[in-house]
Amino acid sequence: MSEQSRGTGRIRGTGSRRRKPTRRHRAKVIAAWTVAGVVVVGGAGLGYAYMALDGNLSSIDIDAKLGTDRPDDVDDGSQDILVLGSDSRSGDNGEYGQDEGAARSDTAMVVHVDKGHKSASVVSIPRDTLIERPACASDTTDETVPAEHRAMFNTAYEVGGPACAVKTVESMSGIRMDHYLEVDFTGFKKLIDELGGVEITTKTAIDDSKSHLDLEPGTHTLNGEESLGLVRTRKSVGDGSDLGRIQLQQAFIKALIDQTKSVGVFSSPKKLYGLADAATKAVTTDSGLGSVKKLTGFANGLKGLGADNVHMVTLPVEYDPADPNRVLPQEKAGRQVWAALKNDRPIPASATEKSAGDKGDADKVVE
């Protein structure tokens, strides 16, 4: 993601002068951005930041790449957003290893915001899930990548980039994605550091050689590097699969939402600009969110959300009998999950009660 030089001069608003927001209102606005995808904390403050921040953003015209062969666009006020964490090892991310071919989606979440924007459901999709990947336009050539049976979910991003990832999720769920957000390792770290860290309480020690995280039991304020280590940890949680890591990621997001409520970004222009600068450099969006003005409008529409009304689940899966390192979607339970989102209803507890995704044991590691 390109690093644009910072603008100079005074911080300017993008609209008419308004009354100073209340502390409670500010907290809700900031928390809303976290729900939208971890990477956009402090989003409402972008409206007060330099318009030069537009130059930080990278965006992709998903609609143009996918055309009309997509689920219907239901205009009922609800929103569905695909949030991906890319595991590219290019550029500053090279310290986490070398790319094995193209980048893959290390983290995938479908965020459904209800039509009243008062609650949200988040469905994490294990990257090792074997799915029917649809044919996709290549992200690097003019060719079409053929459909594949029993393809790992995260290969969709590898072969066709963001557009193929969106197409794959839409094929799985039958739900049109209204928006797309992607964050990389380095951007994630910088954002957490600008926020001042995130407080996590561990019940047991975490010592994971792969994620380089070493924590004793107790309460810790994790910096960006440590936070990245936590959301990448898998070998020391439960059975060492991706399912335990997803639960850690969900616990971290909840803690991050709580953390943003106590950060006084509006009392410090420097703090506000630092968060806005880090957030806009961290993300790649669809073209519908590809400007500070659009991102601000999106965040303002989510200001009623907080940690207490965000329900997080993992797509119901079971271990693949042919390969214990892979999981298969539980078709009936999966249909329940997607139907709930499609009909703007809460996800029923019965949909996930028999899923291997609820057996990651991360709840034994972090509070």
C-alpha cells in the first residue's frame, strides 16, 4: 500500500460546524468503526482530518470486476461487509516469512449490520475450509481461473484477489456483499500502537513459537506487535487448528471495541490524526468506501453499535475425515447462519452448537 506524504496546515472539517459531540456519542462512533473491521477505529474522526488522507487509501471496483452475476442487492437498510486480513509477506510484512506464491486471506469475517444499525452479527470463515470455489477472473492476467472442487477458502484471494474472495463468499452465502475491507499485518500493528495498545487478560500462559508471542497469565496491554502475535496464534490454543485462532481473534475484537471507548482522540488533534493516518494506510476498500468522505459516512451510519450488541460466531464446520488439517462446512447449519443474515435476524444458537468451530478452547486462554 503506498505511503503518501502527510498534508500540512490546519485540520479542517468536511462540512458545516457542528456542536461538540458528547463523550458517550464519541465512544459509540469510534466503537462502530471497530465492528466494521478492526482496521477502522476512530473512523468518525476522519471527517475532521486532512483531506490529504484520501491519498493513503487504496480501493478496488468490485462491482466492475464481478458484473451482474451476483446475488440481488437488497436495499432494506442492512449492510453486509467482507473483512479480510491479508497474509502477504511483501514489503514491510516480509519479517513474518516469505510468500509461498501469492498472498492469501489469513482472516475472513462477514459482518452483517441489521437494518436499524443497532446490532451486528459477525461470521468468521476458517481459512482451511474446503469449499466449491467458483470460476474467477485472475487478479494478475486476463485469464479466467477455473472453478475448483474442495479448494481451501483462502485460495480464492490467492488466485483472484479481492473480487474472487467476494465472489466466493457470495457463492457460499447467497448474500451480496455491500462492501469490502482488507488490512495487512503492518497496518494492523501501527493502528494498535496509535490507539495505545489493547488490554487482554490471559487465564493461562501463551507461548507460541510461530506467532512469537510469550505471555504469562494475567492482564496485559498489548502493543501492535503483540496484538498481531495474539491474532496469529494457533499452535498453543486447543488442538492447534485455525479454529482456536479464530476464537482468539474474536476475543481480541471485543477487547478492542471496549478499548476504543476510553480513548480520548477528540481531545487531542495529534491523536486523532495519528489514528486516521494509520487507519487509512492500513486498509484497502471497495470503491464505495474509497474516500475519507465515504468512510466517514459509513462510520456515522454505525455509531449505534457497541461490543454488547455484536454477536460473533464461526461458520459451522466439521473436521474433514480425509484430512484432519482441513474442515468442511456443515451444510444444514451453514444454511441457518446465512438465512439469518439474509433475513436480518439473529443467528440461532442451534446453528453452531455442534460445530467444531465452538471447540477451539480459546475461552480457556483469554477472558
